[in-house]
Amino acid sequence: MVALVLRRPLLGRRQRRAAGAVRGRRRKFSGTRMNDFLQQLAAIIGRQHVLTSAADTAPFTLDWRRRYQGAPLAVARPGSTAEVSELVKLCRAHQVAIVPQGGNTSTCGAATPDGSGRQLIVALRRLNARNPPAPATPTVPASPIRRGPTALC
């Protein structure tokens, strides 16, 4: 039996740089770029749903077990899947890492940003809001029931 191994062609440094994929190097996130990013983010999800002050972001920076703490660039609270989609496109364009956070109950620290201040926390709590059913339809949208901060559904 013969195993077929597919490899990417090895590229030199100049070829990687031309392709925009120099490993280990990132563009600096200057104050001007950060302000542009935050303004575009506020235009997508609304200014009241972009948290930037330390007091506002504090509940999102510490995990449930109080073991991991980080420093985010900001906390975004989108209200729809369309807003999440636009937010991801914006982060990709500005090379900002995303830390998704459901209930911040991670026991391994994956929902907590690092200390670099370059990661955006995307708090998905607003997506959990239940919409009332339309009066003309006999169906009710179902969602998982959470009981307490440690319930898994």
C-alpha cells in the first residue's frame, strides 16, 4: 500500500513576504488604526454595545474560576448573526484576534483574552435573548435551558 503525502511547496522569505504571509510578523496596531477599528465596530453593532473602559470590560476579562485574566482591546456585544458576520469581516481586515465568549464559564481559559490588549472579546449574551413568537404562527422557537452558570446543554 502506498501512502500519498501532499505537501505545500516551500517558499522562500521573499515569496512569503510577497504573498503577505511572513511568519511571526504582524503589523503594529497603532492608536490611529485602533480608533478606526473601534469606530467601524461601533457603526456595525452600535456604540452602546462596544465596551472599552477598564471598568466595563472587567467582568469579561476574568474567567469563572478566577484563574485566568487578560486585557482585551474591547468587548463587542452583537445582537444578531448578521452583526457577528460583519464583525468577523472587520476583524479579519484589521488583523484583530477574536475571543468568543458565551457565558464566560470556560474552565480552561479559552474564553479569556491574553494580556496583549490586541484581542476583541465577542460576548454572545445578546444572541440568547428570546424573541416573542409572531401571533400568526403556531410554533415557538426552542432554545436550551440554562440553570446556573455551570449548566451544560
